[in-house]
Amino acid sequence: MATHHTIDTRYAVDTRRPSSGRALVLHPVLRGTGAERSPEASLDEAMGLASAIDLDVAHAAVVKVNQPRPATLLGGGAVEQYAQLLETARTGGEAIDLVIVDHALSPVQQRNLEKAFGAKVIDRTGLILEIFGDRARTHEGQLQVELAALSYQKSRLVRSWTHLERQRGGFGFLGGPGESQLEMDRRLIGDRIVRIRKELEDVRRTRGLHRKARAKVPYPVVALVGYTNAGKSTLFNRMAGADVFARDLLFATLDPTMRQVALPSGRKVILSDTVGFISALPTHLVAAFRATLEEVQAADIILHVRDIAHPDAEAQKADVEAILRDLGIDPENDPRVIEVANKIDRLEGEERASVIARTARCDGACAVSAATGEGLDGLFGILDRRMTAGRAVVEMDVSHTDGATLAWLYAHGEVLERHDGEGHSRLQVAIEPAMLGRMERRQEDRVPA
């Protein structure tokens, strides 16, 4: 019925921080639901998620579910087995505080399992929300997490939860006399969701203004995307010389970070690190992080960073590409997408040689080690080539009084010829299409209405 698991030391809890408690992690495998990754790899990931918030994984198992039960999801035998395991742990003085079910649970299933186990139960969505709540640092990130958490929490308010059904007197501004705590909680959550959505709409508008400002600078934006823990932040630090939080943890980065980077040719780009993707990403989170993901949609180049040494690298790639498609980006045909096969330092022999050879044959891919810096020259070379690919040669007249535009053209294009006349200069400039578009937008913004 269950496959027990030896704790994976890759996700060992950082001993410098206190444990948040002891947890039992269960990964249900439902019969008839094909999955691209193995149950053991999925259990590994669930354990990594638990360790990301400093939980001590006391026991972990894959649980086969032949017929999902509406009341508990898990079969009666499995529920009884793990209830006994939890009771034994309690009587032995090593109580397990939390049960993590790596699957979506209905509110009723969650409540029934809590009764059966005598312990707090959270599902995959709840666990990811806990991590996001712990990681968010910026005001926007905190708003996004709160919106996702409230949307999730609202669905958990069910009448069978007796601790929410207590009657209380009204205070006027909270509710009328006799209103149940459940009804009041639901109404207050609904009001807060409306306020957060309004604030996030303001954030979206602000981001739009920032993008317009960058278009006037203007430097191309290079966005890093990838599965969580693929090494995006380490690569970001290596490329930008920055000090972004980077640890071997799932969702180590939540808030987007941007830095200006100079390529070997001297061209400058804005490098953007983004939140990691994950399989079965809760819909609450996809919706809440729409404003952040818009940065990816607007990017000039998208680096898909992959943990090429991970046993489920192909399944992770499929998950990331599915989310990119949801954003309107075709990863196979969009020329902006470059595949970065990261962590080649963890490969050996033929496997390593095969990855390097495969990526070398394609201008839209490269193999690197963000940890050691190997292959970074090749990645910078690809970025430089993408910046200059399909350069157009254009002629334009620029007024002698418009020193800003002249300086911009010399900084962001290659001035092939210049003829100075009375009042203006005629320039012949080789410039990338993306930069030409930014130039045209810059000129339009300066035309008085």
C-alpha cells in the first residue's frame, strides 16, 4: 500500500535555524492518473518543499490509492496505518505536529484527516502558500501571497468546522448581533480580497510605467525563468555580480530582482530573476502572480534555466513550457527563448559530453555551471549574437540641438556614416530591430500632443 522512503540529505534542514516542527509527508499516487515523473521523485520534491520552511521530515512515504475516497482521499487502510504511526510517535515522546499530503485536498477531506490523525493536515497548495508567505519580502510579493492565501482560505471555511461556528455579539463595524464567526470571517476575507486586487492593479500599472521608462533608457530585458531550484538565482549572481539570496532550497527566490549587466561587447542589458515554477502550481498562485509574470511576457530575451542533472529534468522542462504557453509564449518557436542547461558540474563522463555536444549544435541553447562559471562565456556570446541578429541599417536626420538622441544612437547602435548639414545631421546607423523599436517609441513619446 505504501512505499516508505529514506530521507534525502539534499534537503536536510539548515541546522543554523530552528526546526519549525516534525512532519509526516505523504505523496498519494492515484490509480489511472499517468504522471511524467516517478512517485519517488515527486516525494523528493514534497520533502524539499517541507524542508524549505525548516520542517523536520520525520517520515515520508508514497501511498498508492486504488479508489480515492470522497471523505479522506486516502483509503481506509492507509488512514489507519498512519494514524497508528502518529500515535506511536506521540506515546514515544517524538510527536509529529504536521501531516503534509502532497495532493489537493477538499476542505472536508482535510478536516476528516485531521480528526483521524489527531494532527494538523495541509495539502500541497497550503504548503506552497506557507513557503511563499515565508519568502515574500517586497510589498508586492506580500500582497500577491496574501491574495492567494485568502482565496485558498475562503474555500476552507466550511460549516462542518465547529470552531468557526461559535456565536458572537456584533460590534457594529464587524457585523450584526448573532452573526456567526464563519459568516463574518467569510465576509471579511471577501472585503480584503477586493482591496488587495485593487492594490495589485495599481502595481500592474506601476510596472507598465517602469517598462515604458526602461524602453526609454533603453536596455533590452533578459528574464530568467525555470523550475524552482534550477539555479536561476545562482546564475543571476554569476552574470550580474549580485548577491541575491541563493540556497539549495525550493522557492529560494520569490520577489523579482533586476540588475544592469554589461555583455562582453559592451552592450548593456537588464537581467531579471523571477519566481521559480513548479508542477501542479496552485491556480490561486498563478492568478496572484500574474503581475510578476508580465515581466516575462515583456522580456526581449527569455533564458529557460534547467537543472540538467536532475533525474526529472525533462518533466520539469515540460512543466515550465506549459506555464510559458499559458503566458502566450511558444517556447519551441519563440526566438526569444534560450535554453540554459545548468549544473553540468554535477554530470560526468558520457552524460556530460552529450549535454555539451547537444547544446553546442544549437544557437538557442548552451550548457553552463552557474556554481563554477563554466560555459558563461558561451552564454554571453549567445546574448550578444541575439542582440545583433538581423541588424537593420537605417538613415535618419537628427537636429543638432537634440544631443540626447545623438548620444543614444552612438551608445545603442553603430553609426556607419554621418553628414553634418545646417541645423541637422544625417546619420546611417546599424541597429538591432528591438533597439530600433525602442528608438521609435522614444521619439513618439517626445512628440508633443
